[in-house]
Amino acid sequence: MSVVVVTGTDTDIGKTVFAAGLAGALGAFYWKPVQAGVDPSGDKERVAALSGLPPEKILPEAYRLNTPASPHLAARIDGVEVSLDRLALPQVDGPLVVEGAGGVLVPVTETLTMADLFAYWGQPVILCARTGLGTINHSLLSIEALRARGVPIAGIAFIGDPHAENERIIPQLAGAPSLGRLPLLDPLDPASLRQAFAAHITLSDTFNRG
């Protein structure tokens, strides 16, 4: 089994769309361990709609929380105790794409951040980053937080309109490869995502295709 984790510099930057494109390109299983906020639906439903994957490759969350908030707060409001044991990676026959919640230092519990969870898994992480103003600082801080925990970084995936300088300087300063830039898509559907992903994202040979 090969595993890659998709995270972001912030929330609502397009990492779910990227994860859908990645899972579809790899023919992978998709897993979102903690979903916080399900009105009207969660990220796995969006990935199911965009990835072109069969239903059996969209795995159920370990925790599906109703409140749209940081996982630690959503769990508290919903009266749920998050256990690390339930966050162990699922064993599947083939590649697995795992999507984090929010940014890398979002708390999962009172004592555990997303980056700590990534370190627990020990699997390579793709950092999704905006192309616009502020992304240099957010991206480099996220990478420092991951590296401080020994998390392997597979690369940086930019999302948004082109910004040549940001797309150049972040990988250079981070010492991490750029996987390319996924443009904003209109319309956004399985066909347009598949085409854009193939045209704009370069995956490492280490990712096994299903």
C-alpha cells in the first residue's frame, strides 16, 4: 500500500478538489479521518462527485462531526472524544489518499495537531498552497512545522491563478519540489478536473497508480 497525505496552508484553499483529482489520477482509495461540518455534506461526498472513483473507494470517516469548526472544538461541542487509536491508517489494497482538516497546526484534540497526526503516520505529505498574497509566509511556516516533526514532504501543489514569483520562490526557499499548479475550474466537474490535473500536475514516480 502506498499512502500520500494532502494538507493545506489554510482551510478552503482547494485541497479537497486537489485530493479528488489526485485520488482519481492514482485510482486510489480516499479517506478523510476527521470531518468537521456536514451541512449540506462533507468532503468525502465532494470527492465522490469529482474523482470518478467507485463508491467502495470512498472510505467512511473515523469521526464525522456536525459542527463546522476546528476538529477539537467540533468534537467538544458534539460531545465526542477523539481517540488516536481510531485514527490509524486504514489498510486497503492499493494506494490511499488521506485528506487532513484545515491547516497543519489545526488541533485535532487538546494535545494533538494535524501535523502531529501526520508524524504519527509517517507518510509523505503534499502541501496545497494558494498562489496569491500571503502564501509565501503561510507555506514556509507550514513546511517548517512539518519538518520540525520529521514529516516527509512529497511536494507543494499550488492552487489558483498563475503567480510566477510565488510559484518559484516557495519551492526554492522550502527545498521542496513543486508539483505544479491546479487552476480554478469553471465548470468544476469530473471531466474538467481530470483534464486539468493531467495537464498541470506532475506526480512523482513514487506514487503508485492503481
